[in-house]
Amino acid sequence: MTRAYSISAESIAKERERVADDLSRFDVSRVIQMDELELRPMGPFDVHLRILAVSAEHNVDHAALADTINIVETRGGKMYPGNSAVGEILGVGDGVQRFKPGEIVLTHCNGAPDKFGYPLRIWGYDQPDSIGWYAEEAMVEEWQLIPCPLDCGLSLWEMAALPLRAPTAYHLWRRAIGIYRLKVPAERQAVLNVLAFGGGVSELFLMLAASQGHNAFFCSGSEERRDALAERGIVGIDQNTFNRFATRDDVRAFSKEVRQLTSGENVHIVCDMLRGPVADAGINILARQGVNVSAGWQLAQKVTYNSTIQSVKQVTLDHVHLETIDGSVAATELYGRVFKPTIHKEVYAFEDLPRCMQEMYENVQTGIPIIRVAQELPAAFGQTG
Ligand SMILES: NC(=O)c1ccc[n+]([C@@H]2O[C@H](COP(=O)([O-])OP(=O)(O)OC[C@H]3O[C@@H](n4cnc5c(N)ncnc54)[C@H](OP(=O)(O)O)[C@@H]3O)[C@@H](O)[C@H]2O)c1
């Protein structure tokens, strides 16, 4: 038996009833509960893991809130969440070729690759029967693991921030730059203006843009997170100045500010993981031939825009789900070189994971939140990670 967190449809319904469906009063920590789980017997291609650290991922809050879809109900009334982890291998099945006990690995969360490698489903979310990694131990198949780049210069906590967010950012960037370059080759314009709105994926997206010499802008409501990116040459824009785009006047004021910051050029690539009021703001600031990419719908699932205007401007709105497995491996090569994530000031204890998920929901964290699962760490990390 291993300790693992679960979310039940019953606990969601109880909390929704307590707050009368007012999600501003919803307490995620009442819904994510410590549970126990029996691991399946090891199969020939299985790897038995001891989880060292995990990152709090926003999809877990979405699952607990049931605010996009009620994924827990769809999964039969209970699910074990968690789709990014760093682990140590305890044992491997007879057929496992790539790994051996004692090695440190990362998970990717592609639950069911299509014929080109893109995920049809996400592990620990909508992949049926998938058991997530907010647990002390896990049994996974060999294909689900990527070797951990121990010599990349990042701490255990920094690496734990990346298994889901880095591949997402990597794919968003590959898509955005690829689409833009189809329209405007580097021969005609070398340096682009790239803007992303608050959040861990967006921060990594901007690190990619800045590493390739582009002008990068981070529009966020968090001063700590803006300051952290400023140290990497990424210009901060305070989203609160524009009331998080509550009215058309706020969107207009933001567009004016961006035009000034970019010397009238506007933005060639926008990453919007939030939608809702952010979507309008992001579409408005696009330059001609601009590209808007998204792999998230935290504030809304639907977007409306004027098709005529976007056609005349040759604008592209692109939709990303997640990187391929090969792409996730490639993204790992950039740990420490490009991806240097900002971690929230507290590394949470395993027992405090529900509080961590609630604080993520309250949007009070100063960086990507990490949970330490293992008390004893492998020698490679010392005792401080
Ligand atoms: N498709 C995928 O593979 C994939 C992967 C990762 C994430 N996602 C999704 O993408 C979204 C963002 O994920 P993430 O990991 O980047 O999130 P994150 O690190 O938890 O950041 C979320 C950000 O949302 C911003 N925010 C919160 N409330 C807001 C509001 N009312 N208006 C504007 N901004 C607000 C905050 O930015 P500031 O306060 O700094 O402005 C916060 O930093 C989530 O919905 C997540 O599920 C999808």
C-alpha cells in the first residue's frame, strides 16, 4: 500500500453544496484528500518508482472545482491526480531496457499518443484508469519516463517544476514561431516582440523567446514573478494596472501601453493560457501576421473575435494541447540552459499538498509550487534538494 491523494465526486458535491456553487468561496483543500492505494503487480515493462517531488498543476484544481468539466465524475466518481513528478527507480520488470534501479527519472503526462505522438488523453487526468503521481510510490510503464538531467544545474525542486510545464511551453513556442516564420521569414525580420500572460507555462515560453534573441514581455499581476523574469531581461507589465481587462477601456489602455513599449510595432507572438478577458487583450495587441497560441482555458473555454479583422491582419489563432513524447525529451535538454523556473518560496510537505492546491487557486504563490514527497532524498540531491 502507498499513500496517495484522491479526489472524489462526493467530496466535490459536498463542497459545492457548502458554498452554494459560489466558486469564489470554494476550498480546494477540502476536496483533495489523503488516501491509500495498492500498486498493481509489476509487469515486464513496468518501473516501480519512489516519488521524490511533484509540482502542483492547475489541472488538479480544475478537477477539484469541476469548473471546466467534471472529470472526476467522468472517471467514475474517483481519481488519483498528479501528472508531473521526479522519482527514483526502486525496481524494473524483466523487459525494461532503458532504466535500472537507483536512477532518477521524470514523468511526462502523455497518456495515449496518437499516430503522430500527440496526446489523445492526459495521464492522471482524462486517460481512463490512469493513476496520478501525488503519491509516495507509483507503478508506471517504461515509455512514460524520461531520464532526469542531473547535471543541468537545477535543484531537485526546480526540476520538479518542469515535467509538464516545460514540454507545454516548448510546443507552444515551436508552433508559434513555426507559424509566424511561414508568414514572415527570418530574412525579413530577425527580432520579434513576444508577450505572454501570467503563469508558469508562460514564464517558460518567454525564457525560450528571450534565449533566441527576441524582445519578451510578461504581463502578470504578480510583482514577485515579474521581478524574477526581469532578472532574465524579460520586461514586466503589471496586469493590475489594466484591472485584469475588466472593461473595454482597460483593453484599450493596455493596447496603447503595448504599442508604446514596442515603438508602434505591436506584438508578433502572444501566449495566452487563460482566455476569458485575457483573450481579447491578447488578440488586440497582435501585429499584422501575428500569432496567438494557447494550451489553457483557465478563465473561459470560449473565445469570440472578429474574423474579418483577423483575416485582413493575416492573424493566426492556434490551439495546442501538449507536446509529443519526442518533443518532451527534447524540452528536457533545455533544463538549466533555457528553463530556469522560479519556485514558490515554500517547498510544501507532502501532508500540506491540499493547502498548496488551495493557495494555487487563491493565486498567492510567488513562483511554481513544489511539494516534497520523499523524506529521504537520494545522495545526488543532498538533504536540501
Ligand atoms: N495543455 C496543457 O498541456 C497545459 C499545461 C499546463 C497548464 N495548462 C493550463 O494552462 C493554465 C495555466 O497554467 P500554468 O501552469 O501556467 O498556471 P499557473 O502557473 O498556476 O499560473 C496561473 C496564472 O493565472 C493568472 N491568473 C489567475 N487569475 C487570473 C485572472 N483573474 N486574470 C488573469 N490572470 C489570472 C496568474 O497570473 P498573475 O497573477 O501573475 O497575473 C497565475 O500566475 C491552466 O488552466 C492549466 O490547467 C495546460
